[in-house]
Amino acid sequence: MTYELASLLYLVASICFILALKGLSHPESSRRGNYLGMAGMTIAILTTLAMPGVGNEWLILLGIVIGGTIGTLVALRIKMTALPQLVAAFHSLVGLAAVFVAVAAFYNPSAYGIGVPGNIKVASLIEMAVGLAIGAITFTGSIIAFAKLQGLVSGKPVVFPMQHWLNLGLGIALIVLSAWMVVETSSTAMWLIAIIAFALGILLIIPIGGADMPVVISMLNSYSGWAACGIGFTLENPLLIITGALVGSSGAILSYIMCKGMNRSFFSVILGGFGGDSDAAAAAADEGDKTYRQGSADDAAFLMRNATSVIIVPGYGMAVAQAQHVLREMADLLKEEGVEVKYAIHPVAGRMPGHMNVLLAEAGVPYDEVFEMEEINREFSDSEVAFVIGANDVTNPAAKTDKASPIYGMPVLDVEKAQNVLFVKRSMSAGYAGVDNPLFYMDQTMMLLADAKKMCEDVVKALEA
Amino acid sequence: MSDLKGQIDALKSEVDSLSQRLGELSDQAQGLAASSGGVEAVSAAAAESGGSATIFGLTVLVLAVFVGYHVVWRVTPALHSPLMGVTNAISSVIIVGGLIAAGTEGATFSEIMGFIAVTLAAVNIFGGFIVTYRMLAMFKKKPKPAAKA
């Protein structure tokens, strides 16, 4: 195969990838998009294998079979609640693969036509250093994100004095080492870059708290794209550059959406330290004299059965309690009684962008009953019941009124506008952000203090009775 | 005597024509020199454009970022998780770099590096596309007989 033909086929693969993303504008076209993505990847791999000078087919096949088997088994077995961890783990692999490709290119540059060992084009060396560093940061950063999401380490932010200065110092060290690597074509410098970038990846993610994980996942998604992009520059391969840019911008946009959903600046998330228990104590202090109304499953069933419209507000707590299936059962029973049921999703509900939608879809909730915050917020005032399950901070009216609140300015669901608010919660403690929720003490609110799944089961029983 | 004069005249005209020819030749030589200078300039330009693969890459990058920006903003928020799944899968296109390294015989160390990269990226390709497939298969429309009876 000539290089011209290979370039042309790479272009076809790039177009497949663009169409794969474009397909995701609607659930119906999304499946075709996914197939196009697979087709693009197949074209890219086969084209590369058919290029002159690429041999070792059996070795390569072995690698693909081993990797493919592991990937397939993991993807088929993973529970949808564990999706965020899985994605974090996958990002780490892209990062590590980028590191290995950069190292391979350094030791055998002639394979890529960018020079001979010890005498590599300056531009390629710079790009190699960039790709290597981003890849290494993506690798360890994603490992830490994975460990936090999987609960292997505490989700609490790890902060220590001089943390940001240390990170800055390591960043400067990376630049100095890159200059050394470029000027001297030094392998020592290259390995040092890898080691320091590995350390930096860990240090960048440990101060970020569990509540900010949606941003972190999106950010690492973006990094993995830029790593591929950097390698694409090194190898002078437009396919890698295009794909890397698509993934990089996708992750960046998702990070932006997540930050906006929490009313936090990107930098405050990156710098971390949010979501600790420092202000939880302050919130607990003034809890004493407030009274709230507690209800039972029977009360909830009665209220909802006699309503004409119910809006369900699910949050991460629902996923933790695995309550989505019984919740859907409850909604089905209500629909049989002629109640209109809708779901309202906050942009940062769950542990990754769009996580709630996947969990509801898994439970069999049709996607046209699920609405985004902007679409449904005005409908709360017309509905009799808002059923909040496993969500807290995203319903807090203090975000709209109380300038002193740490979550002031965060866009929230206008749950308090509904005639009745049913709030399923395990206890009266504060949410992730450590902020008390005035919604609990409002006249129209009835607290259903129980495990989310247990409560839904009881409501289902009461509805069936 | 007149014969001799005639011969001298003939010689003179001969010399004239010769010098003229010489001038022409030197012109030609200069022209050649100029054109060969041109060749040098062209080959230098070619080397330059070969060296500016980075600029070419940058062009591709910027255009691709624009495409990515517009395509991703049109993705419905309900499908943001599958978006991450599919972008994760396609970012493994980095396998191309691994394939070339693993496929270039005679450089054991970088072959091993390439092999590892291929294996890691393959986990991602299969895992990413399959998990996205599973997610998308779950998104179903409301069944036709509407719930509101």
C-alpha cells in the first residue's frame, strides 16, 4: 500500500470518528454512530498493518487478542453504577499507551521517518516530550480518580502545605527536562520526564474531592485526547491529530458544562480542596431549633396517587442504594393510576456526565420521560408532587437566595415550587457540600427518612394495596 | 597586398563573430547559473516545507478542534456518558503508533514498547465500544400506547 492511499484511508477513518460523535445528537442515530466509530477504528488498524515496513503480524495479533479479550470481558461485566470508575480506568490505559509509543519513537525514530536514533528532528522531539508528559499525567491521574471512585482510597480531598508550589515546581522541572531532552536527545531526560509527569498526575488529582469527580473524569477524558494529539504530531500522523483534537475538545466541553452545573470555576476545581467536612460542622450547629415533618410510605403513596403530575428528582444516592429499578416500578404503578410521571436530571447528578440518564435507561425508563434541568424547571410549579430521591444539594433553594451559602449561585432544580415535596433521605445530615438544606423545613416538605430502595419498595407495596 | 588586406578583414570579421558568440555563451552561462540558483532555492523551499510538518499538523489540529467543538455541543446531555465511552474508544487510535513500533522488525526494545502499547490500546478499543454499545442499547423510547389512558 502506498503512503498516499494510506493517508486517504486515514482520512476516511477520521470522518467515521466525526460522524460517530455527530450521531450522539439523538438516541436513535447514536447506535449507528457507534458502529461508524468501530468501522473507523478497523480501517485505521488495517491500513497501518498494510503499510510498507510493518511486519510482525503474529505478535501484533497476539497483542490485540489479549487486549481485546480483557476489554470485552470487562465491558460486558461492568455494572452501570460502576461506569465512572471504568471510564477512569480506560483513560489511564490511553495515557500509558501514549507513554509507550513516545518511548518507542525515541528509541526507533526511523520507523516513523522522523530521524535516526540520537539524531531526531527537533520539532518531533518537542512534540514527543509533550505527548509523553500528558500521557504520563493522564495515566497516574486516572489511576487516582479510579481509586477514589472505586472507594479504594478516601474520596476526601488530600491537601498539604505548599501543595500548589510543589506542583508548579514539578511543572517547571518538566519544561527544563524537555529542553534538555530536545537539545541533547538525552534518554535520561526522557525517562525523568516520564517519572516526574507520573508524580504530577498523582499530585494533581489527590486534592480534588469526590463531589468534583464529574469534572475530573471529563478533564482526564480531555487529557487522553491531547496525549493522542501530541503523539500524532510526533509521528506526523493527521489521523491521530484529528482524533486527539475531537476527544480533547469533547472532554473540555464536558468539563465546562460540569463546572457550570456547580457554579465553580475550572481552576477552583483543579486546585481542589472542596467537599471536605470543614463546613459540615458549622452547618450542623444551627440545626437545633428547626422542625421538619416526617412521613411514611403510605402518606407518600396517597399523595402521589391523587396527583395529576409527579416529577421525580433522582441523585447519586439513588444509584448507591440501587433503587432505580424499584423506582421505575413505582412510576409504572403511578402511570397506571393516570398520573403523569417525569424525571428531572441536574447536570451534575451522578459521578460522571449523563450518568443518571444511563442508570434510568438501564432500569427501563423511556428517554422521553427524562428531562434536563432547563427543560423542566418551570414545570415544578404546575405539579402536585416532587419526589426527591438521593439528591440534596442540587435542590437546595439557598443556592438562589442565601449569598452566604457555599453553593450560592449554583443552578438548582426549583423543587420547592411544587405543591408537595417528598424527600427520601437516610438521615437529616447535610449533603456532599456540607450545606444544610432549607427545603427540609418548609411547610410543603415531607421527609421520608429511610434507605432509598427500601422506601421505594414500601411505596410500591402501598400503591399496590 | 589587397589580398592580404582582404584576408585581414576576413579574420577581423571572424574574430568579431567569435567574440559575439563568446558573449552569447557567457550570457547563456549566466542564465544557467541563475537558473541553477533557482533550483537551489526551490530545493531549499522543499526542505523547509518538509520541516514544517508541525505547521501542517497545527492546521489540521485547529480545524479538528473547530469540528469537535461544534459536533460535541450538539450532543444531547442525556448521552454524555456514551459520549465519554465513544471518545475513550476512539482516542485509542493511538494504537496506530504502537502498531508501527511493534511492526518494525530489528529493534527489539521499541518492538516490545509497541507491543505493550498495542495491547493496552486494544483493551480500550474493545472495552470502550462495547460499553458504549451496552449503554446505547438501553435508551428506549416510550412505548406507543401512551401511559396516560
